[in-house]
Amino acid sequence: MKQITFFTLLLVSFSVFAQKSSKMTNFYYDATFGEQFGVKLIAKNIISKTDFVKLGLEINNQTKNYILFLKDKCKFVVNQNSYSLKTVKKGRILKPGKTEIFTVKSEKQTNYLTNDIDFRPGGIYTFPAKGVTVETEPFHLPPDKNKISGAAFKINMLKLKKQTDETAVKFKCTYTGDKIGIIIPSNCVLRTENGKEWATVKSKEKIKILQKGESVSFTVNFEIPGKITDMQFADMDIVWKDTFSESDLTELNFDIQHINIDENTTKEKN
């Protein structure tokens, strides 16, 4: 009887401890990772529970380049063991001169309630907004085919409006390369039979940044006075010039940082 009572008390004590442990949250001090070529990193709002650790990684892009962030390349080190993150399908893009905070989280791989954690940021790449032009065949109007392709882009016409003094064409474009695809729709021109080139008008299309396999739609608009040519019946070509380009990725490497528990905050909030 005494043995049964002892084991019952033991089970109750273990259950109480487990419940307290599952509700426990550790809070840590922020960590600064320094600067690489005008890019600064700070880890903020770092917490851990038994089943996860997470932080907000602030990326401050002080350069004129874009940043691609693949957060699954980051790693947490807990009790000398490395833990990776869930794989992401595509990275996040950060514009030049901007700052953004990205949530980075590792979960269900160990007990994360520890007094210190190491964190290694990874998957941070920069690339210029002006890439190497991808030569692409002109798109003829009226169209003799709906699809064309360059070395790294597939282009499909979705919609066409062809009137006497206005032409508007909507395209869907897919990037098939292994770098970063860049589309600037306003760079194309409309070339008439006499060789004259006309720039786009009414263009609200901003720069498009594509990772491999991504698609985007855009519309280009052109206007020519009817007294010069009747666009509804004229043979014309959309000449892409520098509309499509590719940029190489440059990886930035930041050192691993040791993150210490904030004992006062942890005590106050538990």
C-alpha cells in the first residue's frame, strides 16, 4: 500500500513539473551581428519554450542592392547541437534602403529551454537591380503566336487591345533561370513598319523580381496618333530592349553569436 502511494505521489509530482515546464518561457538579450557591405543584422524578441525557439531577425539594407533572404539556411545551436529550420519554397525580397524583421523559428527538435543559445544567420544574398540583359525575340502584332521565350524567360500573351490610336498587351512571364530574374516593363518599345520606336505610356508597372519558377503578369500600353498610323491594322513589333535581365547572387556571411538568457525578464514573466 505504501509503495502504491509513493508511486502515485511520484507521478503527480512529475505531472506538475511537466505542466510548469511546458508553460515556462525563457527570454534572452538581443544580439547584434555587425555589418557586411552595408547590411546590418540584429536578433530581437528572442524567446524559447520546451518545443521551440524563435527570434525576429532585423535586416537593415543600407545598400543600393536588393536582398534575398532564405531563412531556412539559418541555424540554432542548443547544447552544442545544430538545429535547422523548416524548408521554405522561396526567399523573401528586401528593397534597397529598407529595414524589415523576419521571424526565424526552430521547433520540435529538442528541449529549447536553456540558458544560452547560439544563432548563425544564413541565406542572406545581395543582388543588383540592374542585371545582365537577356536577349528576347520581338513580339509581333498582330500576333502570329501567343508564346515566345528567351534564354531564361517564358512569355505568354494573355490579352490584347488593339485600337486605332492605342494598343495594350497583357503578358504572363515565368523565370526559368538559376539566378534572379528582373523585369522592367517600361523599358520596351513599340516599333512600327517604318522603324520608328514608341515608348510605353500609362505605365504603372514597377520592377518585377522573380526567383526560379515564379511568374508575374504585366501590361504594356502604347499610343500613336491615328493620323500617323492606324494601330488597329498596322504590323508592329514590341522590342524588349532591357526589359528582361538576370542578376547574380552574392552571399553575405555573418559570424555565429552567443545569446544569453535575460534572467530578470524571465523571472518576471513566469
